[in-house]
Amino acid sequence: MSMEIRRMTLEDLPAVIELDKLSFSLPWPERSFRFELTDNPASRCWVAEMDGRIVGMLVAWMLVDEAHIATLATHPDHRRQGIARKLLEHALRYMSREGAISSFLEVRESNAAAREMYRKFGYEETGRRKRYYKDTGEDAILMTLNGLDRYNT
């Protein structure tokens, strides 16, 4: 199966919202995704599509010269296939070309798989947000990646 990464559209929202609900205990409301697509000039939104089905999504914000990864998810039926890795690499390349020199994100402390993937990209754990996740009170680990110019090819 071939996968295509493309810009998210309003038509993708039902599938993206369903994917978000399957992936997170605190999913974003539809209005948040709609805002990212229509009203937030800092927002960059992509989906991964296989055989006409949305199997991954990423929302990032371009904040001056930083790429903030806001959310990244892969459909449960398609995890461990490199989809999140390809989405993240696509976003970092794109935003590097736009002038991003670093990237940062928050990830649940318990999400070992995501933290490991981010480490493989070169992200380092640089801080902690105490009780960041309202559903469980879990801490968020702050991760930072410097040297995005290596993606500017």
C-alpha cells in the first residue's frame, strides 16, 4: 500500500476527529481543528492517506523560527508502520524551509513509544509541565530539537 502525505482539508475533518478520538483520552474538539485549518496563520496541518483512508495526522505551528508540534496521531490499525515518523519528517522538512531552526513539543510522560520516536529524530527532554494532562494529572515532558537546518534539503 502506498501512502500520501498531503495538506489537511475541511473535508478531512470527520476522519481526523475520529482518529483523534481513537488516539487520545483528551481529543481536540472539532472547532479546534476547524480553527487550525481556517483561522490560524501559524498552523500547518497534514494527513497521511492510504487507499483513500486517513491513517495519520499532524498539526504544527510555525512560531517565529520554531516548529511546535501540536498533535500527531496514527490510526490504531496502522501503528508501528512508520506513519508518524514520515509525517513528522515531512513537517520538519517543510517548516525548516520556512525558516524554523528548532522544534519543540509536549508528550505524556507515560508515552514511551512516542518519546523514543522523538529521541530518534534528535529531540532531547528539556523540561516538564507538572500535571499538564487534565484527565489524569500526568506530567508532560517537554522535548526540543535544535538544528532543523539539516532538514532543509
